Amino acid sequence: MTAVVVIVGRPNVGKSTLFNRLTNSDRALVDDQPGVTRDRIAGEIRHGQQRCLLVDTGGLGHAAAEDPALAERVTAHSLQAVHEADLVLWLVDGRTGPTVEEQELAGQLRPLGERLRLVVNKTEGTDSELACAEFYQLGVGEPLAVSAQRGSGIPRLLDTLFSTLPAADSAAADADRPGELSIAVLGRPNAGKSTLINRLLGEERMLTFDRPGTTRDSIDAQLERDGRRYTLIDTAGVRRRSQVSEALEKISVIRTLKAIDSADLVILVVDAHTGITEQDAHLLGMAVDRGKAIIIAINKWDGLGPDQRQQVQAQLDQRLVFADYARVHFISALHGSGVGEMFASAAHIGELFDMPLNTALLTSCMERALEAHQPPLVRGRRIKLRYAHLGGRRPLRVIVHGNQVEHLPHHYKRYLARSLREQLQLEGMPLLLEFKQGE
Ligand code: GDP
Ligand code: GDP
């Protein structure tokens, strides 16, 4: 599974700046909507062939701040993330020296041992050794000097980071897995995840299979149907619950993130009685950010009156703006209604991942979109888009080559992505568009 790195530190030391610097990539997520602000808690760091996920605990706090009931648990939440992370970067301000709180925090973080790296920020224009000197007294090992803003020290930080991480995935792990679909079933406690998973596993037409290489203690469920292999990724220990009880009720951000990252499809189970909560929106945001296919299963539909059903519908339209490609199914995991249709959607998504998408097809789809709406003029010259080809399948990435692509306005990129999605009939699937200058 993907390694997760967590950034901690007091406010204003530069955590978001470092986060942006480290996750900086040329990959433009076209589904991004300006004006829709939501928490980005995780990003991807790529370094050569290696990759990992980066979580800003400031992001965790921000998410919680919207929900007063959650706010109290922020610190606990961050600490939980710290303990589950593969590596923790503790960021401090090189221009102020260690504060009293930081001396206290040192005591809490020291037990992390090798999993902790102290990073001294804002060291541009100063003697970095001198800036670091004061921080040795925190007793958490050798500090690393960087400037998140200017970028100095970042290559060294990346080298250290990836040499410490346990067998970090290679970026090549996005490889094709034809005929296979990994599904993460997510949702709040009591939404009906176990009931749904048990129903899926219990259907007689499904055969569980042993995947070569799966470890004995792996509790991911494997099943096969119509020649396609499905892996249900264990998230909050749904199937483990009989052994380990309440402790797992808490949603673990890191474990959830890892599950989302290794899934092709996320099924978000929502209790129709509670509707889509802040936490659900948060989970959806993570899935959208990671470019995952999404099915939203509005569960317990059986117990709802017509008024309540209308309310849920209205709320869906409102809350799902940023995940507009998601497929929605109204189901009863308990009685089984709607579950067959939902699974058919999942199977269809599996087929979409494997569909032949050659350059000729993608280019002709692009040309049809261009005919319907020309790209705008830039200083009297029309932006030319020449051809489109497949950049990757999981998630689906299409690369468009052309001239002056850096001037393409956001709304046009969105139009193009939407048009391609419609032409290719990508239901439930996101499509990431990247633009490259020249041939
Ligand atoms: P956070 O609260 O820890 O997330 O901190 P921010 O990333 O929001 O940064 C706080 C302030 O420090 C901002 O004004 C940043 O521009 C500034 N900052 C961040 N990194 C650096 C740096 O490397 N050098 C300097 N001089 N300022 C920085
Ligand atoms: P989990 O915590 O998300 O795994 O939720 P569970 O699967 O344990 O379900 C929580 C409760 O909701 C249990 O009492 C289930 O019987 C009930 N439940 C699950 N699905 C449905 C449904 O479709 N309709 C109704 N009425 N109850 C359901």
C-alpha cells in the first residue's frame, strides 16, 4: 500500500507552503472548480519512479473547524494521523527558534523515532547550519534546513523522505489490471457498509477467490462475477469487527486514505436518514482528488417516506457539485433492493477501465468537441489542439497536445473534459485532462 507522510507543526511555520511545494505537479485536475473551496488534506508526492501521499494535519483541523462538534477532536485527530503515518515531518520556523510548545511537543513526538524528521523552514538567506543549531535541543535527531517558499533544501528532503519510507510504491504501479476492479466501501459508522458487503459476498452467483500473493491475514474480500475479479478493500475494519470491536468505529483518516488510494472505485454508503454529512463530503473530496470512480449508495431507502426522499434528492444536488460525475443509487442493503443495479454500475465501471482507447478515437472525440465549440482566441490567434492520447488508465488520463495550451481558459478545459466524458459515456468515472505544448 501507498506510504503516507504527515506534516505537523504549529500555525504559521509554513506547513501549507511546504505541502504545495512537495505535491507540486504538472497534473491539472480539470474537474477542479474555482469557487468551490473544500479541504484538500492529501496530495501526492512524486519523485522519480517513487510516490507517496502527503497529509497536512492543518487540513484536518480546517475540516473539523466547520463542524463545532468535531473541533474538539481536532488534536486527537491529528495525533491519530501522526501515529498511523509511515513518516512524520515536523516543521518548525528557523527564524524564531524552538518555542515552549515545541519543547512539549518534542516529548510527544520523540517516541516516533526513525519515523520522525525535524524540518527547519524559512532558512533562505541565513546560514542553515546556524538556523538548525538551536533545534538540536529538541532531541529528535538531526534537523533538515529548507525554504518551502524558495525551494532550497527540498531535493535533499525528498531524498531523505523516500529513503526512509518502507518500500514506497513505484509510480509504475498505476499499471493496467484488465479484468480487475478494486472497490473501497466507505461511509460513516452505521451507514450500512457491513450489511452491503455481506450482501455482495453472499450473492450466490459470486464466487470468492484466492488471489495469488494475498497474505493470510489480509481481510480484503475477493470475489468473481461474470469473468471479472473484484477486490473489496477493507476500510474501517468492517469485516474485522467481530474480533476487534468499538475501537474501530472511529474513522481513521490515514487508513481511509490508503484504502481510497488503492481502489479504482469508491462506493460511499450514506444513511438516507442522516443524509450527506460533512464527513461524507470529506470522504468524497478525497476520492475526487485521487481521481477515483465513485458510486454513492443512498442506503436504508426502504424506511423513507416520499417527503424524506425528496429532501435527500435536493440535498444530493446541492452537495455533489464537486463530485458531479458520481453515480447515485438508492438501495436497501438490508432487503437487497437496488443492490443489483448498483453492482451492475460497478461492473460497467470495471469495463470502462478496460475499454480500448486509442489515439485515433480520442483525437476524433476531441475534434468533435472542437467543432462544436472552438477554443478562444489569444491575442488574435486561435489556440490549436492537435491530438489526444491516453496517458493512463487508473485513473483515466488523456493528454492533449497543442499550441499555446497554457492560455486555455479553465472553463474551456472543463468543457473539453465534459464533452469527452459524454462521448465516451464514462458514467461514474472521472477523466483527467493534461495539456502539453507542441508535438
Ligand atoms: P501554516 O500555517 O503552517 O500552514 O503556514 P503557511 O504555509 O500558511 O505559511 C505561513 C507564512 O509563512 C506565510 O506567510 C508564508 O508565506 C510564510 N512562509 C512559508 N514558507 C516560508 C519560507 O520558506 N520562507 C519565508 N520567509 N516565509 C515562508
Ligand atoms: P456499518 O457500520 O456501516 O458497517 O453499518 P451496518 O452494516 O453494521 O448497519 C448498521 C445498522 O443499519 C444495522 O442495524 C443494519 O441492520 C441497519 N441497516 C443496514 N442497511 C439497512 C437498510 O438498507 N435498511 C434498514 N432499514 N436498515 C439497514
